[in-house]
Amino acid sequence: IVALAGTKAGALVVRPETPGLPQGLPVIAYAGHERVALATLTRIFERRPDHAEGIHPAASVSPDATVTGASVGAAAIVGRRSRVGAGTMVLPGASIGADAVIGRDCIIHSGVRIGDRVRIGDRVVIHANSVIGADGFSYIPVRKPDGTRNPIDRPVAIRSLGSVVIGDDVDIGAGTTIERGTLRDTRIGSGTKIDNQVQVAHNVTIGENCIVCGMVGIAGSAEIGDRVILAAGCGIGDHVKVGADSTVTALAGVVTAVPPGSVVDGVPAMPREQAAERFMNIGRLKMLYPRVDDLKKRVEALEKTGRGR
């Protein structure tokens, strides 16, 4: 506080109980974690993308699309019968397929590809080069799981007839892919934040207010509950359910159901305490080697003298 004397700052951000505040300087008091205050301040000073209002002459907007009060940049595409809500920015080079619905006050960054029939809520941000609504990766393999051959000579695709539904206030990082569902829609709940280079496969359901960190892979038909945290690089197996309020740690591989409120770690993923115990036991193995060698020598010596019989 003493060092603030003569500061050129316009305001001071402090905890409510901070003593000895300088006079004449506006004070912003916050309670709780300091990162909450940082989130509030960065939102105030955030700069939205620099863009031109209205529809750029070099944009391609279908005559039967509805774009009212939105901005569409150069070389961007809005497909047939699609609707883009007021205040939404479709930045240069982005594309929106046919019959898509984009809500109000969204930001669709350059290079984003939004497929046909995708439905996106309000205040959604999709960063560069993400693909929403790609065909799901679903094939009948040539070989069965037991190694025998199917009566086909190449993998056969199961087409994706569903689409993608994204709730309100969702953020999707750069280079992320979200596939269409096979017979039902892939769904992302409101308030969920998805990092860069995440793979969300067909039929996946992600609940509300989840955090999905970079390089996470979620296989087909997995179900992620509300307020789940998936740390960087973890993988969720197909048809696996992760219960609400759970955390999957970095690089973990989830192949069985995770109960609500759990913290799991390791490959295959297990409760954190169990995973930590196994890790510690691996480190202790080197201490067992000399003891096992010593016991082996003693047993061999006893056998030679006949006393070990």
C-alpha cells in the first residue's frame, strides 16, 4: 500500500479487509478468489474483434437466409435458409451451411465451418478453424473384434443424420471439431467452455457449465454431466458416462463409468487415491529387487544343503 503513493493508477482493486488505503483513489473491493476479480476486470477491458458493420460486398449470403442486425465479413458464406441473430459477427472467411440457426451476439471467427442444420444459442464464441457439424466417424470394420473377417472387403460408413445443438454462452476454442449425431443430435450444454483442439464425437452429450481443456478426446455416445472438468489430454471412451461435478485429470483414460463428484486419474482411470497408491508402489519396486535377490540366494543355499526340503 505504501508503494502506491503517487501512483498514476485510476483505481485500486483490493480485498474488503485491506487496511491503510490511500486517500483520493477510487477503490474496487472484491470478495473471494482474486481470479474472480481478474475475470471481471478483463471482461471490462476486453477488445472485441475489429469488424465492419453489415454485410461485406464480398460475402456470399443466400437470398433466402435471414441476416438481420448481424455482420458478415468478406469471403464469409451464409447458406440457404439459415438464420443469423442480431449482433452476431461472422468474421471473414467463415462459413455457415444450410438451415443453420445462429443466435444473438455470437462471434464466429475466421475459418470456422458450421455445417447444415446446426443450432447455436446466444452469446456463443467459436474460435478460428473449428468445425461444427462434421460427419461422425462411424464405420463397420472389415475385421470383427475377435479377429475374424466380416463379409465385407472394406469399412462401411454409418452416416450421420443428426446435427449439433449448442446452448447459450458456450466458448469453443480454435481447431476444435464437434461431429453430428448419427440418429440424434450431439449436444453441448449452456455455459460450457471448450479449449483448443478438442475432439467431440457423434452422439456425445456434454452438460452445462463444464470445462473441457485442450487436446481432450471424447468418443462417440459418451455422456458428460454438468460442471465436469476434463483436464488436458484426457480421453473418454465410447458410451462412457461421467457423472456431474467430477474431475478427470490430465492424460487420464476413462473406460468405465465415473460416479458423480469423483476425481479420477491414470490409465485406465481410477479414483485419484488409488491411482496415487499404484504410482507410489511402482516407485517402491526398486527397493524390493535386492531383497528378492537376497531371498533367492538364501533359498538356493538351503536347497544345496538339503535343509530347504
